[in-house]
Amino acid sequence: MRAVPPTMTAAVTVGHGGPDAVEVRRDWPTPAPGPGEVLVEVAAAALNNTDVWSREGAYGTADDPGAVAGWRGVPLDFPLIQGGDIAGTVVAAGTGADPDLVGRRVIVDPAAGYEDGLPSRVVGSELDGGFAGYHVSAAERAHDVTGSPLSAAELACLPIAYGTALGMIERGGCRAGERVLVTGASGGVGLAAVQLLSARGCEVVALTTAMKAPVVREAGAVEIADREGDGVAAIAEVDAVLDVVGGEGFGTVLDRLATGGRLVTAGAIAGPVAAVDLRRVYLRRRTIAGSTMHTPEVFASLAGLAREGAVRPVVAATYPLTDIHRAQEAFAAKGFVGKIVLLPDDAAAA
């Protein structure tokens, strides 16, 4: 086991703003685990939309959608290390933490607290995340995946995207044999949903572009609808919709539901405001439900899938941690399928 250095490399967000609000520091103090905590040497950390939106303060408030705020409706505290997707190895355990975790490969549950069943603190938002050499986690949130056949980069794709997707699937009660439409199917959460639904035995209809269709089909979609044309209108009725896009097309997607169908929304990539004809909801007894991330039980199930290698995430590209600005530029361009992952500089060069 390598000795833990006193300082580490970290991508530190110093305030709300653009990419220049993230500073790469090579002298950031290495955190120490407190009681009930473990220190994880980060092997990989994936990028998410939430990293960008949190940095920009783009969540707004109920009173002012344009207000600069994090997801809880208030500005974040800085400096902050972002990155909620963490895979690594436990290298130290604090008092009261299970010492047997030391040396184990883990993925970290990014939901660090709950209120009324909803996440109240999130790694990379309310507390430091994985865009660094080391991360401190509560021991119970570091899930052992030592036997997993997945690489560190693949494991890092799981926590937020696959946790959110699995939470949506459970919230929507999606069952084997059902026909389920997934929007944004080439993105992190969308592609995760395609894989997880396929593994569950659902018939997956994926809304994506023609360019990205082959990868989405390989992930398990049995039907592809082109989102750049009138593909949505041509989709035969489905039992459920998992939507992370929102925006102007929300009502059209909703109308693909069969009578009594369920729509679960967990994102608003195309915009947070949608026009819905309520008659199309109540006359067809359709249900619209919101889903935020996952529950502890869902994440434990996800860790089990990781240990089994039941799903294999698509890693679109990897970048060294110190190249985070170029990685986020590629992320913003959206010309990829799957997840973009940051690796420690020495691992990225290997």
C-alpha cells in the first residue's frame, strides 16, 4: 500500500461561473478520514451535467428560475472539489470504520444524507468530490466492488448516471416484458437506463440521433426513434417513459404513453419549462412522477450489479485529471456516447 502524501492534485472550483472557475492545484491538502470515515484513493471520476450546472449555479429557485444557485436553491460554498462519480481503493480507515475496507475497491454513494427520503447533501456539491487524488467518505457509503470485472473508468460511470437511471426504473415500476421509451438515450443517464432496462427484460425504445443509434442499439434498445425528425410521433404506445430531456418536446413524449402509463422525469436538458395539455393526462389516467438520484437501497443494488458485471458502461473518452478543462469542453460539445472519465495523471499516461 502506498503511503498517503500530505498534498494532492485537485481540480478546485473557486466560485460560480464558467470553466475558468476551476483551478488545477497540485498542492491541495490531502484530507484525513475522521470517525466512521475512510480515505479513498481516487482511480477514476466521471463527468456529469450536474458538475457544470452546479459550477454555473444554473438551478435557479422557485421564485426566480434565473437565480444563481445550486440544486438546493442556494449558492454553493467555495472552494469546492466537484465530481460525484468516484471509483477507487480505500487506503485508510478512521476510528470506528471497518478496517477490512482498507485495500478494497469501492464505488462511493454520492448521496451523503437524506431528508424526507430525498438526498440532502451530494458529493461534489455540498461536500468535496472526486476530482482529486483522494476523497473522504463515510464508510457505509463506500461500497465494496473488489470482485467486479469492470475497470476503474467503467466503475466511475455508475454512481450518478446508473444510480439515477435505476432510481427512475424503480420509481416507474418498470417490469420485464413492458415497453419503455427512454429519451436522451445516448447520454449518461439515458444509456444507463437502456442497459438496465434491457437487463431487466424490458422492450426498450430509445430516442436518439441517427449518428448515435448504433451504440444505443448495442446497449440493448430494440427500437430507435430519431429525435431530429418526427420520430417521436411514430412511436407506438409504451407502458412507461423515462425522460431526462424535458423542454418543448415533453408533451409529445408524454402522449406516447398508453392509458394508465407512467412517465418518470429526472432531468431537463432541453429546458426546465414544459407545456402539457392536462386533458391528455387525466383523460388517459397517466401518471407523471419526479425522481431525484437514488435511495440507499437502490445504490446497494447497483453495487451488486457492479460486482456481477451485469452491465458494462460505455466509456466515451478518458482524460488526465489535470486536463479537466479540455474534458469539460468535450463534454459540453455533446459529440459522444456514454461517459467521459477523468483519471489520475499517471494512470491516464499508462
